[in-house]
Amino acid sequence: MENPVRTTFSSAVAESVQEYTQRGWTVAETANGICLITDESVSGIEVTGETAAFVRRFLRANDLTGPVIEFPGAERREIHLVTGVRKAARAIEALREAGITVYTDGAGIPLPPSKLSAGAACWGVAPHEARWMPPVVAIAAAVRAAAKGALPQASRIAS
């Protein structure tokens, strides 16, 4: 049985919903808040722990940072919003082989101000703070560099 997506929103999340839909994102209300429905325009790459920290530094050093959602918990967990999944089958395959979670094809991603069991999702880098939404291949390059321990020179200096 198909589970219909609820598209009516409480007043508490209506402002965020409006902002997200103005960006062209498909969103739905959930019991916990707002959920981004991934599609060809926007998808998500979830990284955790030390890999997440490395990926964030790599992207910053290469001026590739886009919107990042942070989740509370004992281990660092963040989802980088990306574009270009339609043309990145090899990059997505490599990410999944590296144990990275890739949200595509209608998968849901909790958007701030969604509440989770450990606390609320929040923006590490808000969409209005990011100059763009990077392609998935940028995150794949950062994950590949993290696996090799090859932090860019500019990031080594800044750290």
C-alpha cells in the first residue's frame, strides 16, 4: 500500500517550508518536522565521524562548500546537499562502496527545524550562506581524499 506524502504544514514550520519551496525543493511534513524529498535537482550525501570533519575541511579548502545539515549525537553526522546525481553513477557507486549513505530517487532527508530522538537537525552551512550546491562528484572527491589521508595544502595551513 502506497503511503501518501502529506503536504499541509503547521504554522511552526510554514516559514521554513516556504523558504525551501522557493529554492525549488520538494518538501513534506513529517511527524518530526520537514523532510526534503530527493530528486534529480537535489540529493544528499551523509558522512560521519572523522570522515565528516575531513570532508568539511576539504570542501572549505577548495571553495566547494554547499548546504550542510548537522545532526546531534555522540558521533559527528552531517548530510551535504548536492546536485548532479543523474550524471554521476560512478561517483555514487564509489561513495556507497566506501560505506557512505547516498540519498536519491525520492529518499527523505530531515530538514531543520526537524526534531530527532537525540535533538534537532540544524544547518552547519545554511542554503543562504552557501554560494552554490556542489555536484556529487565534489563530495566523492573529498571522501576519496579522506580515505587516502590527503588533505589539501591550504587546509593543512588553516587547521
